[in-house]
Amino acid sequence: MLRIYQNTYRRTARKAVVYSTKVACCNHSTLCNITSQSRRTGAGGHWEQHSNRNHRSHEEFLLGGNQARGWTIPPHSRGYGMFVVRIIRGALKLRYIVLGGAIGGGVSLSKKYEDWKEGLPDLKWLEDALPQGERWSQFSRNLIEVGSVVKNAIDIDPKLKQLGEDKLSEWRSWFDNRLDDAIEAADYQGTQIVETKEDIKAKTTVAALGIPADESRKKYDKLQTQVETLQTEIMNVQIKYQKELEKMEKENRELRQQYLILKTNKKTSAKRIKKSLIDMYSEVLDELSGYDTGYTMADHLPRVVVVGDQSSGKTSVLESIAKARIFPRGSGEMMTRAPVKVTLAEGPYHVAQFRDTDREYDLTKESDLADLRREVEFRMRSSVRGGKTVSNEVIAMTVKGPGLQRMVLVDLPGIISTMTVDMASDTKDSIHQMTKHYMSNPNAIILCIQDGSVDAERSNVTDLVMQCDPLGRRTIFVLTKVDLAEELADPDRIRKILSGKLFPMKALGYYAVVTGRGRKDDSIDAIRQYEEDFFKNSKLFHRRGVIMPHQVTSRNLSMAVSDRFWKMVRETIEQQADAFKATRFNLETEWKNNFPRLRESGRDELFDKAKGEILDEVVTLSQISAKKWDDALTAKLWEKLSNYVFENVYLPAAQSDSFNTMVDIKLRQWAEQALPAKSVEAGWEALQQEFISLMERAKKAHDHDGVFDQLKSAVVDEAIRRHSWEDKAIDMLRVIQLNTLEDRFVHDKTEWDLAVKFLENSVTNKLVQTDETLAQMFGPGPWTRFAHWKSLTQDQQKRRSVKGELDKILKNDVKHLPTLSYDELTTVRKNLQRDNVEVDTDYIRQTWFPVYRKHFLQQSLQRAKDCRKAYYLYTQQGTECEISCSDVVLFWRIQQVIKVTGNALRQQVINREARRLDKEIKAVLDEFSEDEEKKAHLLTGKRVQLAEELIKVRQIQEKLEEFINSLNQEK
């Protein structure tokens, strides 16, 4: 019985939950017509439909339903059931609260989205500008069809295409074989090659394609010119990049030093690294090369000068001595275009380094060797300027390594007998002059290189060597390519060459070397090993009496040259030091006599001082008062705008029946188009004018030094040329000016008076200009002619006659239009004919224009005077005022535009443009500081040149004394 009761209660509770859910939906939802059907019970009853909000409570319904079925529920069980129902009802209410919050948040978010969408700009104009829908699809299909048509139109015949590819493949194979043979032969017979690689390629292309020779040569020359132009541009970019890189490296080193000092928080004593003798001597030569660029002073310090014919093996001999292939190589073309000073020194690592950089090239690594060769070639090409082929600019580098002999060698361009079309016209003479200059040094050791694979009679260098060293006291003769000479030459002839009996030239010693097998990829070790093997196995050089063993191999040559070099240095260095000491004394005496109260300031010091003064003026520019800027900008703006206002706004509006309407149209067109750009131009000129005036004011100071004037002017001109106003300023000014011109009402009496005064001054200035034009047209007046004994020309007399007739027209009609009618022109011409004055209508119109302008300006000036006290009448009657003061209103509007524009430009100058100009000036100064030629051009005069020479001689003399002290200690 108890189990039956429990089951019945459970079924009743489940029904109550289902019903309470449906009732809740009906009470809290807008959709209340929900039908709920209970599970069928044994009595077959069902739940009724509920559609109104005044339904009975859940408890009453449950009680009524259960009682109808004859059930009796105990009170405690009924209370337990009601508790469960209340919990379910609370959970349902919480759900609707959450649902209501979500709906409210969604409504709020939708409202925010609509407000944001209304704030977006209108982009409907894109719908008209761009095709949409079917139009866009049709446009795409048309493009695809056009592409297909073009592709089919230019399709090549397959047979012709295959024939061209076969021909091209055949030509390419033949060309590669021919090119390899030419390159290999060029290393042995460099001077015999007439055609360059480019010529072979061009001719082969002509033969393969069947193009006429003349036409192909023109096209090829044109392409070659374009390639050379591009190479020059690339080289200039590389030079600029290299300078920037070196500048950054220098700054990085300085910052690192400062960081280390700050980190240790104490001054670090710089330890002086003891330099080797050869490094000290090389520094002296570097100083001399910078001092003696014009060959004005006799530089008699010893060095080894490597001379020879082109492709005779000069560079290969130097590489054998340096034990590294450090120079670029070419196939019969000129590679050495400038003197290369190589300082050889002994060291633990085989490295190379240029004088003006800190990078060390590891000569044991092929990648570093390739970089070094590229850098050498780049420096050579960049040193050649102005269409020249060779340069006097010295490329200095140091090579250190184990077993290297200490010496300084200078590799010069090879002597040529014939010039090619791509060389400058003075190339041959320039090489001869450069070679003679280096060999004419009485203490220079001449390393004369002779190609053993060619006839000795073809040599050009031996004659030059005999001219400079006829007794052979400082010449060492080197015969190269003796491996080829063994096959081609007579043994007796070689013996005569190496014994000094074939040439009339004399020498200290004669040496035979082998500089390679003609392979570009051979390492220096392979070349030296090949040389050793050749001399060991050669029948020619093992035959008794032909040559001595110490006269062969590059190793013996380098030791002999080094010994002779140091012997020459020890014999001559003291004498050279005394010569520089005497030169220094003479220069110091000359300085004291000419500039007794000034210190010897070189170009670098003077440049730094000028740089500081220029930057000080830039700081002064930023301290100019706002009022001064306003006055300068206002004056400049009216100067730029006044002509347009009179010619394009004021005069055309005066001719119109509706003055104010025409003014509004003209001013709006002006503000939308030309006015903002003209305003920016005026601001730029005002900034430039103020800065130049500051520089001119600095020149009038009592402590001004005129030596900087040319440099300062060049820096300022270049910085102003580079400086440009910000582009966004034009758009900003356009908005401000359009808004200002919309105001057409003068607000107070003060502004009215200022506008009247502005109008009067402007019209008065225009009247002065017009009077000057009339004076030139009509000639001087009676009093001037009488006082200065002048007379009128025939044209001036005609002009005066025409002016008399025109004055009558203006007198009869004071409000005459700016143009003459046909009847008036005819009347004037006929009246003049009665006075025997013949003129045409164009002549009358030319005279009428300035006459009418003066008449109009006089009337305008009179209206301005009448409007002085008409402000209150203007405020009461507006445009219907009895006195027409539209002129005043126009010039008030112009005045307001100039005022707000000047204020905006002043803010831009103070906040942006002065700083940008400062940045440009600093950039120009940095560029000039790196350009020694520009500094020498801008800082000139006897004072500068004497100071530069004195400083250089002093440095050279001090370095020489330091070197002599170290040399004596080594002894």
C-alpha cells in the first residue's frame, strides 16, 4: 500500500513540473497559446489548454486535480512538493532575467552600431566610379578575351621557333669553346690580343643572327654606352654606401670607447702599441702622398716602383712577393688604373688591410680574397673620374704574413703603345708621365718587369728606365714567363738578357721568375711550387754558365729587393729628415711674418669652427619672436598674392554687374586651387630670407672671420635647395582659408578701419607702379624735359596724342567699362587722323589699358576715403548701403585670409620647418666634411694653404724623426 502511494506521488509530481513549465511560458512569454498534454493516466484524464494570465495558482490546480481523482495527499508530502515547485519557479525566473538582459544589451549594441555607421563618410560615389555586378563581370571577360587575342597574335611559328633554339644552342656551345681558348691564350699573349671578350661576343652574335655589321655595331655601341652609364651609377651608389658604412663604423668605435670609459668609471690610459719599422715608414709615405699630390715638392724617400709593359706580369710578380693573389685579373685588358702602394710586413697571420678602413682580410680564405680583389677593383674604378682611364690617386694597403720581406712597393699601370677606342685620349701620355714621376725619385728602386714570352725589341719600358736611371744603380731587372721563353727563345738570347748584354739598359741585378701557368684559379702556393719544380727540372737553366742559382725564383727576388730597399732607406733617411726640417722652419717663419696673431688652423679645424657658427645661427632662427615671424610672413604673403588679387579678383569683379557674387566665385576658386600652394611658397621664401639675413648679420660682427664666408654660403644654399615644405600643409591651409573666406561681414569698427587702411595702401602702391608704366610710355613731363634737356620720341608723342583722346572719353563717362567699343575706337582714330597721327586699333588699346587702370585706381582710392566713416551705415544697411563699400569688404576678407594663413605658417615654421631645415643643414655639413675636394674648394686663400702645408710638413717631419729613432735602435 505504501509503495502504491509513493508511485502515485511521483507521477503527480512529474505532472506538476510539466504543467508548471507550460504555465510559466504562458505567464512570461508573448506566445501564450501553447498546448500541453499530460501523460495519460489510468483514468484517461488530460490537461486543459491555458491561454489567460488569470489562471489559478499551481498549488490550487494540483489540489483540484488530485481531489478529482480521489487522491488524498498528506500535508507534509504536499508541503514537500510545493517546496520543489517553488525552487523550479525561481530557476525559471532567473533564466528570464538573464534572457531579458541579453535582449537589452543587444538593443543597446545595435543602437551604438547605427550611430557609428552614421558617422562614416559617404562612399556612394564609388558606386558611380566603379562598375558593379554584370558590368564588372563583362569588363573582366573583355580583358581575358583581349589577352587571348594578343597572345594568339604574337604566337611564333613552331618551326621557326625550333630553328632559332637550335641555332642559339649551337652558337652558345661554339662561343663557350672559343671564349675559353681566348681567355687561356690571353694570360700568355696579353699584348697580342686585339679583340676583347665583348668584341668576340658581339661579332659572334652578329654572325649567328645574320644582322648587318654596321647596324649591329651601332646597336652594340649604344648598349655598351648604356651599360657603362649604369655601371657608373652603381659605382656612385657603392661609393656613397661605403662612406656611410665607414662613418657608422667610426661612430661605433667612438661609442664603444665611451661606453668602456663609463663602465669602468675611470680614465683608461691608452697604451701605445709599438709599431714595426715598416709600418712607421709606410705612414710617412702615406702622409707624403696626401701632401705631395701636385708633385710640387721633391719626395725622395725610397720605395720599390714596379714598372713594365701592360700584361708583362707586374701584378703577378708583386703577388708572388706578397704570397697572395690580391689583385683582380683581366684577359688582356687594363686592370691597374691607379698606383697601388703595398706595404709588406712580417706577422703571425696572413692578412691584408686598407689604410682607411679597419677590416682585415684573411688571405688564407678564398672568400676574403675574392672580397679583397673586388674592393681593389672598385677603388680603382672609383678613382677614375671625368672620363679618364687612369688616376694619380694612390690606393694604399698593408699585407702582413709569416716570412714576408719588409718593404714598400708601388704597382703602376702598364706601359701601352697603342690605345683602344674605350680609352681617354691622354691615357698613353698620362701613364708615361706617372711612371716617369715615380722613377725620377733618385732614391726609388726600379723593379723593371720584362715579358720573356715576347721579343725583347717590343718592350717599351726599358727605354723609360734608361732615361731615369742610365747607370742602373737602382734598377733590378726581372724576366717573367721564362717557362714560355724556354720553348720559344734561343738559350743564348736568354743568357744575354739575364747577364745584361742584350739591352743597353744597366741594372743592379737580373732575375728570372715564373708567375703561373696561365690559370686564373691557381693558388699562390701552387704557382710557387710550379716555379720551384720548373727551375729544378729545366734543362735551360741547369746548363752551366747560363744563369746563377740565386738569380731565379720569386723568393730570391723578394729577398734581394728587400735588402736593397733597406740599404737605400738607411743611406738617405737622414738627408730627407733634414730637408723637411728646413722646410718646416721656412714655413713657420713665413706664417709669423704674414699672420702673427693667428694660429695655424688647417681645413679640418676651420671647417669644424664654421660648422659650429652655422649651427649657432640655426639655434638663433628658432628664437625669433612670434611677432617678427608674423610681420615677415604677412609681408611675404601679400607680396606673392597682391598681383593675383588685383588682376584676377578685384578688376574682373569691378567689370561685373554683381560685384559681390563675382568676388565670391573668384575667391572660392582661388582658395581651392592656387592659394594654398602660393601660401606655402611664401612661407618657404620667408624662412629662407630670415635665415639668410641672420647669416648676413653675423658677417657684420667685429670678430667675424671672412675665411668661412664661401663655405657658409655653399652650405646654406645646398640646405635650402634640399629643404621642402611638408605636403600636408597645403591641405590644412586650404581648409582654413576656405572657412575664413566664408565670413563676409566686418565685425567691428577697428577691423573696418584696418581694412580701409589696407585698401588705401594697396591701391596707392598700384598707382605708383602704374605711374611708372605711364612715364615710360608717355615720356617725361615739361619740367623734367626742361631741367634735364630731354625730348620726347616720336612714339611717345603719338602716345600722348592718343592719351588726350582717351582722357576725353573718361571725362565724359566716369563709370566707363574697362574696354573700348568699336565706335569709340573709330572715333579716336579719326580724331587723330585730323591731327595727322596715324595709329591702329591695337595701338589705341595698348594705350588705353594703363590709362584706364590709373582711372580705376583713383576711383577706388576715392571710394576708400569715402568709406572711412561709413562703418555704422554699413552695419545698418549692409550691401544696400548708399555708399558702395564692397571694395573694403573684399580687402577685409583678403586681410583676414592673410592673417590666419600667416599664423598657420608661423606655427609650422616654429614647430616643424625650422627643425627640418636644421636637419638638412646638418646632413649637408656631414657630407661636406667627408668630401676633401669640396673643402679644398670652399676653404681657400693664402692663409689656409700655408697652414695646411705647415701642418703636413710638421707631421711628416715628426714621423720621420720617430722612424729614425726606431731605426737607430734596431741597428
